[in-house]
Amino acid sequence: MALLLTGATFPNGRNTLTAADLVSSSATFYKFDYLEHEDLKQMLDSNKDGLKLEAMKRIIGMVAKGRDASDLFPAVVKNVVSSNLEVKKLVMVYLVRYAEEQQDLALLSISTFQRALKDPNQLIRACALRVLSSIRVTVIVPIMMLAIKDAVSDMSPYVRKTAAHAIPKLFTLDPEQKDELMMVIEKLLSDKTTLVVGSAVMAFEEVCPERIDLIHKNYRKLCNLLVDVEEWGQVIIINMLTRYARTQFVDPNAGEMCEEEERPFYDDEEEEVKSPEELARQPKPMDPDHRLLLRNTKPLLQSRNAAVVLGVAQLYQHIAPGSEVAQVGRALIRLLRGHREVQAVVLTNIASMSTRRKGMFEPYLKSFFVRSSDPTHIKALKLEVLTNLATDANISVLLREFQTYIGSNDKEFVAATIQAIGRCASNIKEVTDTCLSGLVTLLSNRDESVVGESVVVIRKLLQSETVGHRDIIAHMARLTDNIKIPMARASILWLLGEYCDKVPKIAPDVLRKMAKTFVNEDDIVKLQILTLATKLYLTNPKQTRLLCQYVYNLAKYDTNYDIRDRARLTRALVFPPQGHEDNKLAKHAKKIFLASKPPPLQHSSFKDREQFQLGTLSHLINSRAAGYCDLPDFPDEAPDPSVRNVEMPPMPEPTIHGHKLDKKKSHKAAKKQSFYSDEEGSSDEEGSDSGSDEESSSSGSGSSDSESDSSSSSSSSDNSSVSDSNSESEKEKSHKRKTSTNKQKIKKVHKKEDSSEGSDDEGSSSSSSSSGSDTSASESESEDEKMKRKKSERKDGHHTSADKKSSSTKETPKGNGGGRSNLDLLLDLGDSPPSMEAPILTPSLGGFLTPTATPNTPAEPLAPGASVRPASAIHIPTNTHELLNKMNGNGLSVNGRFTRSPHLYSPKMVSVELSFTNHSTEDEIRDISVGRKKLAPGMAMHEFAGISLLPGNTTLNGTTAPDIFSDTFRNPRFFLARSSRLF
């Protein structure tokens, strides 16, 4: 079958369209929804990261355009474990958008998000926390709380900022967590990073804005960091500090409202004593913290962000002295060059501020002139500001500008201009007659809307001045046949009824015309016809009695119940029923209806918005929005300013091996230390004589400087203790001199350690020398013996080094009292000097360090759990691996670090340092040890010493040693035992 169309050419190149062509075209025209995202699902299921990345980009593009991509959630959530960083980022972004809608599927990936919280990349950690906080399920509240607490202590400011954003989400999900969240917020507020401060204040405002005490200690820091905070954070901080200042500082404008008293002409005249109330009204000096806030927010007036500038403007409006508020005027005028939306908000705030402070914007009067390209609502706002700024000096300029606006094609803007002219005429008496004559001229305008608005404005002006304006009322009465605007017709009828005595012949005729069209008039006009009929009957009953009754009968059967009720009420007053002629209200009906009425007050509609805080949504819409809190009032007496004082933590004094370091000593030591390492090597290669001289001199100088504190304490001891210490020091000196000759190739680090030991011993002898003359004599004798031995050693310098080593080995056991162990031989190796202080190692303790008691220093009791310390290698890698998570370990976490150093238990074993951390604040963990082991055949592992007690918030270390030289590729596995539980 073929369809023949003449004069047409189809894509198949022929003039005929076959059925196959129709089917193919229909297939491309109709869209099958079930295959809409099939290609994306296939790309997400592929093994190529490039296809996954392309699919995720397309999906995020769909989400950005507002298209629904929720049906792709199962396919996307599977890629949360992708190794590609870019794919993982986009998956997290997608999950943040749809995690709340697909809660069941998102819960299946909770473990993946928890692992992502430990990812090395800060963006992944932040995205994982953001996804967790987006899952609105109460079951995971404990997990979210732990994640937030960990993120608050994260090294990355971006992660801490994300934690601050997650706090309000958790609070809305479970308000019972408020107490714990306040502790987290307090920690975030103390953060000194500008990236975190704004988010921390936002969390404070959402969770606990009433806790002002959390701001006291951070007030000055927030003021100083305000300039460097991001723009969004600046707006939040400024609004919070505005409320804080209203509660902590007194009103700086308190004394400006009272009237100034006349000062005496001569200075010598005595001034009257002021009462306590007058003294209380006087302005008080401004608090320094109040001045700090104003000074640090002033530079933000130059910000490119309109919200920041507007925030500073509202801060100055509400807490600054009146003389300083004018500084924000120029910045607000600059914002009028922005977009229309920004102009509308800024003009609304300027219109509200100009009702109280005209002088602030008067120099920028021309900036508010209306442009032809401005939308209607911008024109109306500018017109409102110009009217508020009208004064005797600039009224002529404004009236000429208003006259130009009347010729505009925008009817709404023209009506607003006529109302502005009426306000200027009402507020400035000098131009009332001029404005009234101009409005009367507008009554002959061709535009009916202009005439109607002019009638309404003239009616308001005539209420204030009616003398000599009879012609205006008569002229307006003639317009009733032509004006069709209901408000204008009602205004004319009200004027005729109010001043019917001035036009006694015109008013009844107008009522006659209105009675004919009563049924077709609007409700507002019908009500004024009833009022006019009532007033004319009370002033001229002979001519208007029947006409008034006719109007009442028409209103009696009107469809509007307001008109029927008004007619029933006025009829009872004017025409009382039979038997009620002596009604008191009827007797005083003339006074009721013809009473003099005060003229209407024409003020700005923005004057009522002062009750709302400037810049808020409630102020913009002139209505209380949901969640709005009123700005607190200034206190009569300022609270204690000392709560904002922050005590600086004391600087820790530098210590070496637990002893305080003297500044003079450290300075001298720095001078003596050689700059080049070659000098150290050359000094090491010198003879034993020069080495012994250097050691004796260094020990003598060190003892005189480092042990100055111990000399005062030892001088008060008895002579017996002094003599004992002297004898011990002399023995150690002689032993040192013998051993020093045998160590010629040891590096300078060993020499410093030996000299430090000698200096300590000699320091004790020198300190004890002040207690008596006997000690000084013994010290002089020791010095003589020292010089003699040096000379003898110089003469015997021809001995070989082997003889010296053999002699030293013979003398050493006498001093030590036993043979040397393998550990002592290791310490004598000059090629590997220890780089840090380490306790004595004993293989019997399984590679742990235990402090040993010396004859001079008895062993001290150790704290619980601190009975062992791990051995420190010369080069220790800093990379750690998590072996046990604190969630799986019920508060206990274990991290391992591969030290790359052999263990003392066996040279085939390598030390692995384990860090045990108790994250609980109250609970203690007891009896931590190795449980069951799973080792490969032929593999051995040395266990770490058990920990009997691990207090809360405490970290203790231990060392274990696996055999890595065994013929196996499997890692050693073991279970950790904690109080009969295995992990």
C-alpha cells in the first residue's frame, strides 16, 4: 500500500510514502518511558570508569534541570564503592538529593558511608557525612551523632564545616539530642578557621539561639574574623551579633530623645542639680566591645554581596549611634545599580529608614529619580522614598519631577504620583495651595483614572482646609455624570454630604441623580448615597424627605446585607417608629452624623514596618513570617563585660627529659654547637687526651649551669649526705676517665651522653661544696689527681688501641658488678647512635620498655596501664592503619604502625606498634590482651603485654612482633580479647 501525494518529496527520495515509512516515523515520534534511562543503567553497570563518569555527568545534569532521576537510584548507589574519585563525588552528590526519598535503599549503604568517613580525601569524607545527614531516619541518629563528633575533630576545615551543616538536620530529626549538640556547637564556635566559623554560628542560631553564654568567650574572635569569613557566613554572624549587642550593651541613643536644656550664658553661673531620672536619661559611654563590633563591620560596606551590605546597614540602624548611621547611606545607594530584585529589597529598606532619618539619603536625592525602564514596583518604591525625603528646601524640585511622572503611560504609577503630591501638600503647609490648584487642574484630564485619583486626593486635602474652597466642591459635583470610578464617585458624594451647607442647591440635585442609578452602583457608592440622603434630610428636611425615604426603600431590598443593615440603622435614627419618638439617639441624630471629623493623617505606609528587624522577610512583606523572632530591647544596665574576657593559656616552659630548660643554658649550648658536621668528625678523630679534656671541661661547665637549682637544696642537707655524694661522684669520675680512653671512634652524640652523666655527678659534688670546707678541699684534691692522670696518659700514648680495649674490658665488670649483656654490646655500636631517649630494653619483657631502678634513683610507682612503653626505632614511618573501629570495638579503637625495625625478642620478627584508644568519656576498659590466633603453618608471633586498665579518653601503646621471614604470604591474624569478648 502506498500513499500518493502530488508535489511532495519524502525522505526516501520518492513522491510516495509507504507503510514502512509511517511505522519508522511513528517509532521516532512516540517515546517509550520504560526505555528512557536504559542506556544510563547499562553505562553505570559497565566496568569502565569512563562510561560511569559520563553517565553520572548526564544524571547530575538531569537533576540540575529539575528532571526526575529517582528511578536510577539502585543503579547509582551501587557505584558508591567505585575506586574512581570523580565517580564517587558525583554519586555522593546524587545521593544527597535522593537519599531522603529512597531511605530504604540508602540504608543498605550505611556501612559504605561509614567507611567513606575515614577516606583520606577530605571531599569524600564531607560527602559521606552529607549523605548520612540527608537520610531522615531516626534509626541512624546514633550513627549520625558519632559521625558528627568525629568530623568536628577532623583536620580538614571543610569536613568540620560540613559537620556544622549536619547539626541542624540532626536536631530537626531528633530534638532530644540538643544537649549533646550544644557541646559540639561550643567546640565549633571555638574554632579559629574562617571557613568553619560561619557554619558554626548558623548551627548555633538553628539549635540554641537562646544560649548567649556560648558567645561570650568567642565574641571578640568573631568580630576580628568577620572580615575574612565567607560572604554567606558574614550575613549569619552579623545578624547574630546584632541580637547579641541588643542584649549586652545599652542603647547609644538613649540620651538623644530628651530635650536639651538651656545652658547658662556665663560659665560662672551655677547649674541646677539634675535629678536621678535626668541623669539616667543622659547618654552613657559606649562599651569598647560595642565599638569593636561597629569598627569591624564598617569595612564590609564595600562588599560586593548585597546581603552583606544590607546586614551591616541593619546592624547600624539598630545598635549604632544616630550620628554614625549615615555612613551606610552611600553603600545602599551603590546597591541600586544591581538587578531589579536587589533594587526592590534595598529600596524597601531605604524607604523604611527614610521615615526616621531623612538627612541620611537627602544628598542622594537624584539617585531615586524614576527611569522609564524601571518596572512599576521599582517606580512606586522610588516614589515612596522621594516623598519621605520631601522638605521645604527640595519640594520645588520634587514637584517638577512629579509633574513629569503624571504624563507616564503607566496608570498605576500615575495614581501613585498623585497620592505622593497629596502627601507633600498635607505635610508641607507652604505648598498646600499650589498642590491643590494643580490637582484641580487634573480634574479636566482626559484620562479617567487620573481624574478619579485626583478627586480622592482633593477630598483628603479639603478635610484639612475647607475655607474658601466652595468652588472646588461645586466643580467636583459636576463631574459625577462623567466619572465612572467607584472610589472617585464615593469621594464626591462624601464631600457633598459633609459640606452640604456650603452647596445647599447642588447637593439635593446630585442625590436625585444618584437615586435613579442606585441599583446599578457599586456597594461603596450605595453606602455614600445613604449617608448623603441622611445628612441632607437632617439639614434640609423639607426638600429631601421623600427622596430620603425612597433611597431607604431601595436599600431595604438590596442584595448586599451591609447596605440593608446600614439602611435599617439610619432609618431608625432619622425616622423613628411610632411609639419611639422620644428616643434619645433620634434626638441627637444631627450631632451624630454632622459631627466634625479630624483630617486624615497621610503618612508613609513603611512607618509601620519599624516593628520588624530591617532586612528580614517579615519586614519585606510587612507581616510576621513563620519563625521570626522580635529584636530584643536594650537593657537599662549593661551586663558584666568581664564575661567576654578570655584567659590566655600559660605558655609551656621548654623541658629536656622532664627537666626545665634554662634560657641562659640553652643559649650557651647553641653557641657551643658547631655548625658543620665535618667539625664534629674532626673532633672525634682527635686523640683521647683532647677528648678527655673536652669532656672534663664540658662536664664542669654543665654542672655549674644545669645544677644551680639543686645546689640550693643540697646546701641545706647534713654533712654526712654531702660526703656520701662526694665519694660516689669521685668513683664515677675515675671510672669515666678509664672508659673514655677506649672509645676513640664513637660519635659526638655518645660523648655528649657520657659528659652529661659526668656533669650530673660533678654537679652534685659542686653543689655539695657549699656546705662546708671539707668538701672544697676534697674537690681541690680531685682536680690535682685529674691533672696528674692526664699527664701520665700523655706519656703512655704509645699503647695500641687493642691494649686499651682489653684494659677497659677488664675494668668495666668491676664497676658494673657483672658481665655485659648483648644489649649493652649493641649500645656500644658507634655506627648507629640513638636519636632519642629510650629506656633500657630487656628481651625478657618481650620487646617492651620498662624503667629500671638505679642505685641513685629508686623506682617510682606507675599509673595504671602505663607499666609498659613501646621501643622507639631510629626511623619510624608515620603511616597508621586502622585495625579495629571504635564502633565495632564498642568504644575501643586500635591503630597499627609498621616500624620497620627488628624486634628484640627475635631478629626474624619486626616490631609493630599498636595504639589502644578508649573513646568513652566515663567507662573504663579492662583486661586487653591477645585472644585466639590464626597463623599460617610455620609462622610465629610475639604477643604484646596485656593492658589491665585503660581509662576514658586515654591512649596507650603496645608492641607486637610477627615473623615476616617465614615461608608464607599470608598475613598474621589474631583476635583481641577484652573482658572475655573477642574482636
